[in-house]
Amino acid sequence: MFGGGGGGLNPRKMKQMMEQMGIDMEDIDAEEVIIRTPDEELYFTDAEVQLMEAQGQKTYQVVGDPESRERGADSGGESASGGDGSADAGGDSGIPDDDVELVAMRADVGEDEAREALENADGDLAAAVERLE
């Protein structure tokens, strides 16, 4: 429809055509994208994200190279109630050290406090930072 080898239209012309068809595109300055499936979590830390809106429906396009992390079947969200005294066991509850460091840095708190907030938020980075602010 738009020509052969993919290089036929320049981006400005493509954007102009999309606007004529009622399609709005917007770049989103995303710092992180997480996609959770039953078996794994895909972490995009340097992703390009675009929002496309057409006929009232929003579509997000994520371009990047994710880090795949297996979801722990043994922790299963019980970390919030499983505080039986062992801080090291909490550290092995599926909360990656990188996430703890990120929350600690963003909320300007220590790593122990950041890990506890992440455990209480079931690993949700944004919720953990929000609780600490």
C-alpha cells in the first residue's frame, strides 16, 4: 500500500498521511516498561515507546531489547505476609537487587527500606517509590 522496500516514505510524509486519516502519534519519554506474563517479566530499561491513537483506541508500541526475568512460582505474592523474621529470605523473594537500588535512588532512602517497600508493593517499582515519597 505504501510502496516497496520500506524506505519509500520519509517520516514527515508518513506522519502527515496518518494525521489526515485521523491517527495521532506521540513519543512517550518512558524510563522503564515491564510486561508481565504468567511465566516471565520482560524489563525494558531503554525502550522507545510511541502512543498511537485512532478512533478513540490507544495502541502503545514498545521498541527495545528486554531483559527476561523468570517469575518465581515459590514467592507467589506471599512476600507481603511472609515476614517471619528473615531479611535474607525476603531478599530472595524475587525482588531483583537492581530494582531495590533503583527504588532506593529514586526515593532517596536506604536499600533495606526500599526492599521492604518493594515487597509490600509486590515488586511494583512505581508503587514502592510512591509509598516512600
